[in-house]
Amino acid sequence: MNYLQNLSPINQLLVLVAFIGLLFGFLVVYLDNSKDYVLKRDWRDKKTKQ
């Protein structure tokens, strides 16, 4: 944690935003793969693959 404190405030902010983005990405992937959660508007083509 000492490494993050040595960074400049702008770099600390970038690290925080990147970390939150990763968490959000994992949440989206988890919910997309979950069988109990259905996306409200699923834009992907549900037709048979050709």
C-alpha cells in the first residue's frame, strides 16, 4: 500500500478508476453468464449460428 501513497494524486486517481472499471467489468460478465439474471434488452442475435 505504500507504493500507492508514493504516487502523484493524478496517478492515484487513475489507479482507482481502473480498479473500479475492472470490478464493474467482472460484475457485467458475472451477470451476463448468470442463468437467474436476464438482460432487459439483449441486442445479440438469438437466431441459429450459421
